[in-house]
Amino acid sequence: MEWDSDSEESTGGGDDERFMFGGDGVGAVPFPVVEELRPCGFVVTDALELDHPIIYCNPVFEMVTGYRAEEVIGRNCRFLQCRGPFAKRRHHMVDSVVIAEMRRCLQAGAEFQGEVLNFRKDGSPLMNRLRMTPIYGDDETITHVIAIQFFSEANVDLGPLPGLSAKEASRITDRIHSSLTSSQDIQAAGRTYNHGMCGLFQLSDEVLALKILSLLTPRDIAAVSSVCRRLYELTKNEHLWKMVCQNAWDSETTRVLETVPGAKRLGWGMLARELTTLEAAAWGKLTVGGAVEPSRCNFSACAVGNRVVLFGGEGVNMQPMNDTFVLDLNSSHPEWQYVEVSSPPPGRWGHTLSCMNGSNLVVFGGCGTQGLLNDVFVLDLDATHPTWREISGLAPPLPRSWHSSCTLDGTKLVVSGGCADSGVLLSDTFLLDLSMEKPIWREIPAAWTPPSRLGHTLSVYGGRKILMFGGLAKSGPHRFRSSDVYTMDLSEEEPCWRCVTGNVMPGAANPGGVAPPPRLDHVAVSLPGGRILIFGGSVAGLHSASQLYLLDPTEDKPTWRILNVPGCPPRFAWGHSTCVVGGTRAIVLGGQTGEDWMLTDLYELSLTSSMT
């Protein structure tokens, strides 16, 4: 579907607002419409026909653009890039880079998201925040493309069209601004649209739900629900919301969410809403039983389903430890329990502990009695007799501590940076595929790497993309706390690091929004949908370590946002002592009093309501 060519010849021409159907809240759409309560255009094109003609547009599209349905049915949408119905070429102010990306996505059968300058029928400009989603048939052929459009006033002054007086231009502008800011029911436009013109609405409810709606994002489903009564009724179905969540967040995330007490009572629609908007997020304190003895610091923890697992740490007189403890938060009275395991790894601190493939734990590196380590051990926590097993990976990276790690696809361990012998900071990135019979460490080559660092975080988003944030980074002969953000897509044939935002490093871009103060040993929480939540750590200056910052690296222009959450946050939060349980709760293992960690007083950042 070419919404992007220069010619028209071939076609003949800030804060979330709640959106509720019904004043009493009964049958309300369980989701806020994207960012502002403004009209949402909805267009469907036929991908099997030449030039992707429009087969349906909703009344919002008609009202905002000024084009009636009978004027656009059968045409390609590129006419919106022309100033007025008589213009034959795309306006020169329409961003050609965006148009090229739109064309690339359509040719590749990929989803497109971006902002593009459009024009109403009277020639006045408007910005179109557009998402185009291809819809596949049974034979995996693209049959339709759905376009969801959020219109806003364009901050450009093009002057009136030739032959249009200033008075007429002003009157038109006032009318359009009124239509964009009006919150009246869309039927106030004075006409009822005949949905029989659109083949989409001749499909059964089952086909609409399984083949089209289930492929959209939670936010898009909320927007689509406002198109007409039939789609509104379809989007209230819990089975549809579950499929939407599976496609948007992946099956593993939804599998974990199903095990959380209270998830069924809350419902998938409300889960999608609260995990996307974070409107129900709150801090709380959780007191648990049992004890982690002897006392320690510099341990590492991770989540296995709804259990928190703690391994190793630094005991009295810098004694490396190698014991394992589990806290089951599904229990009515959670308490720490020592786990009897066979063949434990050598004691260590400054290591990383990760969960992969359900109940398997993997430990890498750290500092032990004999110095720095680069070994790998795996434990199946659910085995009848849990036993640590060393993985002898070939060509291992340098021994290190205070590095960062994450897991991909439930089988791959990624290790980045850290501190080697003599305090040398590292900038390398290695991958180990534990599904192989004889795993081999593979360094991920890159033409350019971020500055060497320790105490940073690695987070996974979008399946196989990783995000690096912060740490103590090298800059010439000096070392500074950092607030840099770098990303890498490991699905590419030649993965490379990309700078998203930066602070003090050469060549870094200006950060969007209010960036977190530079820090190391902080917490990075991966949320459903790819967003990253940052807090805690060792923060420069007098800034609060408990302030939450949110970044969505999937946006065209990622922007930091401050997230204000009610409740009592912890005074301290250290990355290796924090984990996400059940996909809905970030558990901070106590606060630090002097050199002691209070492991029976936990702090919980709950991302949803009524889950206990």
C-alpha cells in the first residue's frame, strides 16, 4: 500500500485521560485512549487490490480531514500528503524520511509507527500520529492494512491557499480547532455512516477477533473500541484481551501473569490497562518470616515465577558465600527458606544471578577467595534434588565482577562490561547459548562500543533487543557516573550499539524529557511492552534515589518520564537485590542500615491493583 508516492495521478485525485462509554461507568472500556481524549481516525485498505484502495473510513476521519467517505473509498491514502483536493504532488514539507520508512514497512509487511504531516480538504495542515498494522489471512498473505490515526494541530504556518481570504482562512481554522478539541459524541457530525460499504464488517465476530483485533496493541484496541458499537462489544471479550496481551508482551509474560494470585479476578482487560498506564502503581512494605543467615551484602537475587531466589554474597570479613535461599510470595505467610543443594559453586560476591527457561538459575562471574571469576553454573530449582552444574563454555570472557547480564529466549546468557584485574573497566559484550551440547562463548563484535563501565544494567525488550543504562563509565583518564542509554538489536546479522540518550560522553545525544541523574548499581525493571523503569543505586549529588524514571525505547524519539507513585519507597535500592516477581511486582530486598541488609523487611512496587 503506497501511502507515500509523490503523485496522485494513479488514484484519481503528556497525561492519560480516562475514556469511558456510558456515564455510570458500567460497561466501560477498561483502558484509557492514547494520551489525550481526541478523535481517532480509523481506515482500512484492501492489500489484495492494486494500490491498496481504502475500503472503509470512520466518521472521525471524515470530520477531521473534511473528506467524505464517498470521496475517499477506492483511493490510496497518499492524497492526505497533498495540500487540498486539487494538488497533484506531495507537499514539500512532508518529511520524505518518514515516507520512505512507511514504504519500507509496507513492502516488508511490518508495522509502521510515526508522525507525518497531512492536509485537510481545505488545505490546512494537521499532524497525523499514525500506526499501520498489516493483517494476514489463513495463507499468511496480507489481506488488509489497518491505519489508526491520532490527529492534532500542526505547528506550521503555510499561509492561506491561493484565492482564500484571511477572514475565510481564520473561520476555517476556528472550526477545525473546535472539531479537534470537542469531546462530544461523534454522531453530532449529523450523519450516520453505512458500514455495509466496508468488507471488514461483513466478516464474522470470530474472524475479526482472531485475525485482526488480536494482532493490535492494548492501546490500539482501546482506540478501536471507540469506532463503533460492534467493535466496542468485541473488545470487552476477555479471551480477546488475553490474545492481545500474548502478542504484545509474549507468551512467557502472560504465562507468568496467569500464576499470580488475583490475576483472574482482575481480568486481562484491566491488567492490560494497568500495566500499560501504571495508574495503579504503588509502594508498600512487606514483612516476611524466616532469616537469611549469616548476614551478608553484595549478594544477587532474581525471580523464578513468584519466588525470590538469593545466592551468595559477601559475609563478615569479606567472606565469599555460596548458599541459596528462596522466598515464595505465593505463600499465605512468606518466609525465607534455605535450599539444600548439591555441588554448590565456589563462594562469591559481585556476581550476577539470572533465571532462564522457567526454573533454571544461572550464575556468572564475581569475586571469590582466589580472585575474580568467569565460570558459569546452572541450577534447576524445581528438580527433586537440586544440583548446581558447571557449564564449561569454550573461549570464556575475562574474569570480572560488577558486570551486568541478562537472558534471551530462555536459553542465552548475555554478559557486558564490569571490572577486571587491577580495576580495569571493560566494554565487551559476550553471548553464551546454553541450549548447545557444548556451549561456546561468542563475543559480539561491534565497530563501536560504549565507554567501558561497571555497575550498569542490561535490560531486554522487544524480544532480542538489549538496553544498557548508566554505570561508572570511563571518560579519558577519569571515571564518571553516567546516565547514558545504548541499545543493540541482537536479531540483526551484524549487531551494533546505538546511542539513544546521553549525558557526559562524547558524541551522545541530548536526552529527551527529564533524564535520571547519573548513577551506578541502580535498578532497571523491564515492563510489559518494552518500557524500562529506573530507580535506586548510587546517585550523584543530592538527588533522591527512590524517584522513578520511565523510558520507552520503542518510541521514535524515546523520552524520559518521571513516574510519581504513592506509598513509602525504600531509601536504598541496589540492582542485584531487586527483581520482578510475576511480572507485576518489583521486590526490593530490604533497606541498608550501615553494613547490614534487613532481609525480612521488603519493599514492594506493585504495578497493578487487587493482585493479592
